[in-house]
Amino acid sequence: MDEKNMEQEEIDLLDILLDEENEEPIVLFDEQDNPTTFEQAAIIPLEEKLYCILVPVDKIDGVGENEGVVFEIITSDTEPTTLNVETSDEIIDKVFEKYEQLFDEEYRLKS
């Protein structure tokens, strides 16, 4: 393993997601170890959980162009941070509603 990969493994995924200055794509691997590249759209706190919206750079079946995918951020004191695709339509709708609310608030503050 080269030095750059070792450095990336040492940085927890949560730190990357919370870094407002990070503009690097996020690469996630599925169960078959296939990589998919995403751009981060938002971190959304909801009902005592933390979610992120990631927009795939790579084509994903069932996900339209410029559509985001909602992931629950799973943290642990003993394990690295992981992301689980959210499958509940109710939670997904709430996450996007919160995202739109936060976006509107931010936009109004700047205009």
C-alpha cells in the first residue's frame, strides 16, 4: 500500500464528511468491492441521527443525473465510520425536506 492510501485510511470518513473545505470526491465500495465516486451535497442531522446526501459522479442504476442518495452515517467508538444507504422513503423525504429548509435559510442569509 502506498503512502497516500495509508494516509487516507487513517482519516475517518466522518472527518472527511464534516470538513467544509474538502472538495475531493468520496469513493465508496459495494459488497463486491466495486468503487463508486460521489460528490458531497450535505450533512443533515435528523431525529438524533446524522445523514449525508451524496451525488454519484458515476452512473448508478435507478439514480437520475444530479440526484442525491441519502446515507445514514454510522459512528462507533471502536469501529471506523460507515455509511448505510437509507431505504426508508419516509426518512429520505424528511432528509430532503430538511436539506431544502437549510438551503433556503442559507440562501436568504446571503441575498
